[in-house]
Amino acid sequence: MKRRAEVDHEVFMIRVLAAIGTPDRLLLHHCSGFAIVRPPFGRLKQVRSDTLVETAGGIQFDAERFAAVTGS
């Protein structure tokens, strides 16, 4: 999930936590404006329609790019 640029990160995170239902579904977040979550089945549509959210969808993990960035 990525928040809209004009939205405060703390406000965004409160809304994210309310939408996902339980904090253990929050995998990662950063004050630059994103959160990686595991929403309950059927909640993605609700999250996408939230006025604070710019985009919500799946992610891809590129192991080679990650290794290049982290030096591992």
C-alpha cells in the first residue's frame, strides 16, 4: 500500500491497521509512505477505495536486485 503524498504517515498507518484488523498482518512500513501488509481475504477492494491510499496491490520480490542493493 502506498499513501497519497499529502497524507500524514501516522494517520495513514492508523487507517491501515484498522483496515487489516490485526497488527500481525503488518509486515513492514516506512515513513516515506508505504506499508506492506497481508490483508484479510476480501479487504483489498475496501483498502483500494480508501481516500488516503494512492495504490494497493501485490508486490514482487527481485532477489537479484535485493542482493545488489544490500551487497549480499
